Amino acid sequence: MSRARSCAWTVVGRPTAGTTRRRRSRKPLMKVGVIGCGFQGSLHVECLQALEDVEVVAVCDTDRSRLDEVRSTTRSAKGYADYRDLLDRHALDLVTVCTMPNHHMRMTVDAFATGAHVLCEKPLALDASEGREMLRAAAAADRMLGIGFNMRFTPNAQIIKRHIESGVLGRPLYTHAWAKSSQIPWWGEHYRKELSGGGALAATAVHFLDLALWFAGFPRPVAASASAAQVFPTKRGPTAPDTASAGRYNVDDLLAAHLRFEDGFWMTLQGSWVDNIPSHADGSPSWDYSLDAIGESAQAVLDPPSIRGEREGEIIELLPPDTVSDVSFPPSVASLIAETVNAIRAGRDAPVTGEQALVTQVIVDAIYESAAAGAEVSIDPSELDWSR
Ligand SMILES: NC(=O)c1ccc[n+]([C@@H]2O[C@H](COP(=O)([O-])OP(=O)(O)OC[C@H]3O[C@@H](n4cnc5c(N)ncnc54)[C@H](O)[C@@H]3O)[C@@H](O)[C@H]2O)c1
């Protein structure tokens, strides 16, 4: 999500390349393969290597320099240009899929066929039909499919979820979620729909759609009405690259949706990669990501975190005044990965399940369909049924 991860790593301590970790516990060693060594794959490798009883034994990327760079941070991982070699040559317990969404389905299905569990990066896939195929493959192999919606593991999201579970918000009524940033994520080809499945929604705002659904208990979606635009290159932002990249740019970068769910819950979602938010003083891009979840008794804001209720006619803040706002990105990815590994060991569901990601993907598809048609679209319950 953000390129500023090196700053955040200085807070939690970045593992040193080549550091030898001694195994202290007696849990069986979990052997992991990571496919895709770009922005997110290199972070997965770092996070996995920080865990005890986990070893990254193989990594894969079609780009030789990225592969070599990531391999140099591991103790002895083998490197492959073809992911099928990575799958064939190792008995892997877990495969993490960190390529762009156009590869998620094929790589995940092939990994299940080898008997590995899979943690696949968000969004689930290019569309829901691919997502349903991934869920069928997980069920056929009796393996876990987890998805990389790491924002749930930020301290702010965890605090709000705990309060929601305690019942303080009451019945969920309406959530407004937004993800606005001052620049396009140029480091990867997130701006090519055929690779990413979409832009400001599928690549970025989808995190806050997932959070809103998680807070509301994953109600069943029934309809979406949306509008979307491609504003780049008219608005370029501070870090727009050369025109060659711009020529392949074909995604939504400004979007708004109104979503209706069963039992009367509704939400609005806003995504933008071209917001005129000033950059940070050091020139790095800035963003404004948050949500406002309104329940029958109180309402919660993600960032800065707040839960406001009322007592005897007064509005009161229910979070302690010393609550620190923390939505740092790399530690939340580290927590998601650690919880995924724990879930595999304990035979539990993934912390972010494939079924939940399918609900999100069905909504993403409906939003794009509605924006293209210029009309509300209904969501049929059969779209959530992956068993057929
Ligand atoms: N959870 C998050 O917050 C978060 C943040 C960033 C990216 N992501 C997700 O991670 C995925 C990758 O995004 P990224 O930003 O790391 O992109 P990236 O372009 O930096 O990395 C993708 C890598 O995959 C490699 N690759 C392409 N085809 C391949 C193939 N056939 N076999 C092996 N490797 C191949 C590319 O060479 C590249 O190094 C996307 O699904 C994205 O949405 C998630």
C-alpha cells in the first residue's frame, strides 16, 4: 500500500540479511515458498524469516534481479524463474502468492494440487469466477486459503473490532469507507486492468471494503451502484513516470459506490489515486485512508481511532484518551502472516478466509459492472456459492 515501509520497519526492527536464527522451539519446521519477489513478495520473505520454526526454502520471480535481491536476504532459499519448478522440487507446507492478480488463480490452484496451504495476496483474483475456482481447489485438497487483507491487523482496526464485538456500537447501520492517495502506485503495474483487475478500487480501496465488511460481520451484499473515471494523465500527481507507462494505463483512479446489503445495512466507498492531498515534507506520497462505521448505539472511526457514544445527552469518547493511532503497514503484514502460520499449525480457519475474500470480490465485480453500465446492478446469492 505505501512505499514508506522502511520508515515503519525501523520501529519494529528489520531482520538483518543473512542473520542465522537458532531454532529454540520443537514445533515442526514449516517450509514455505514465495512466488513473486516484488514489493509485497520481498516483505513476505522478511516477515516469514522473522518467525521461528518457519523457513523460506524457495522463492520465484521471472525478473532475475528481483529474484537475486530477495534470495540474498535469505539463508539458503533456492531461486526459480518458473513457479512450477518451485512447486515440483520442494514439499512445501505453505506457498505465498505475491504476483499480480492475473496469476493468483492459476498459481493458487497449482499450489493446492501439491498439498500446500496458500496465502494469496489481495485482491482474491481478477474476478469472482476465478475466486470460486480457488475455493473449490482448496476444498478438494483440504487445504487452507488465506488472503492478504492485512489492514485488519493494524492496532486501530483491532481496537475497533474488539469494541464492536463487545456490542458497544449496536446493530451496524451504515459505513463510509475511503482510500485516497496523492499518487498512483507506480512501482508495480497496478494500473493495467488485465494484470490487476482494476485500479483505485481493486488495488487499494478493496482493503477498506474488507475492513468495513469485517466490522459489520460480513452481511450478504444485494446491490451496487457506482460511478468511476480515469483521470490520469489529466491529473498526474507529483511522481507520474514517463509516457510509456502512461500509454498502458487503463484503470479507474476515481470511484464512488453505494452498496446495499440484506437486513438493511448499507455502505459507501470512495477510492482515488489522484487526490490533491499535499505530499509529505520529504516528497513522499501521502494518503487519507479511513472509515466511519455507524451503529445503532455508537459510531467508530478508524484513523485516528475513535468510538463515540452518548450518555445522558452528552457525546462521549469511549476510547481512552491515551490511545495511540497506529495503522502502520509492514507490522500488520507481519501479524497477518504470523496468524496465518498459527492457524495452519492449529488447524483453524485462516485469519482472512477465502470465503470472505469472495464476498469482497463479488462486490468489486458488481461495482465495476455498475460503473460501466451506469445503473444499479443486483447481486445474486449464487455468486457467493463456490461449491458448484
Ligand atoms: N497487502 C497489501 O497491502 C499489498 C501491498 C502491495 C501489493 N499487494 C498485492 O501483492 C501483489 C503483488 O503486488 P506488488 O506491488 O508486489 O507488485 P510487484 O510488481 O512489485 O511484484 C510482482 C512480482 O511478480 C513477478 N512476476 C510476474 N509474473 C510472474 C510469474 N509468472 N512468476 C513469478 N513471478 C512473476 C514480477 O516480476 C514482480 O517482481 C498484488 O496482488 C497486490 O495487490 C498487497
